[in-house]
Amino acid sequence: MCQAFVPLMMKADYGRVVNVSSSLGQLNDMTDKDKVPAYKVSKTALNAVTRMVADAAGGSNVAANSVCPGWTRTYIGGPEAPQSTEEAANTIIWLATQPDNGPTGGFFRNKRRIGW
């Protein structure tokens, strides 16, 4: 999707890419205790792509960021998850609607930058 649309965004000099990731993809906290290596590696790869897109779009008004929405009450998250889908979407919407010169190339949770 980024390969198809980011060049068009750059031509229009505006765009926001928000990749939905997970803190399980953070290298600085990665362990094997959760036993979900494929999921972790896929989120780590998504975070790397986010950084690459942000770099490729550098100098334009196109921002690319990753977000960890947190454990959310969904079919996969289950009914015990502490937050609603509306709460999970909060940071995603915040990143998608950032003004010009907003953050790019970052990883966020609860509207705060987190480590990769």
C-alpha cells in the first residue's frame, strides 16, 4: 500500500501513514516468554517499514508512524481486555490528523513516543 500511495501523497505534498503495530514488536523489550515469534517478527518488520517510509518521504509533508493501540476488547483481544475499540483508535486518529511538521518515523502508544 505504501509503495502505491506514498508517491502520490508526496506529489500532493500531504499524507499520513499510520501502521498499526504492537509493543510485542519492540526490539528493546523483546523476549521469548510470550511464545508468539511470528507475530513479534511481523510487527518488528512493520516498524522497520515505517522507518523506511518516513525516510523516503523526508522533506515532504508526508508522515509515517507506527502505533501500538494496546490490548483491546476485540474478537482476538477478548472480553477481558482493558480498553474499548474507541479508546484504542484514539492514538491512531491523533497520528492520522497531525498538522504539518508533526512527528514522523516514530512509534507511539497513548499519544506518546515509545522505544523501538
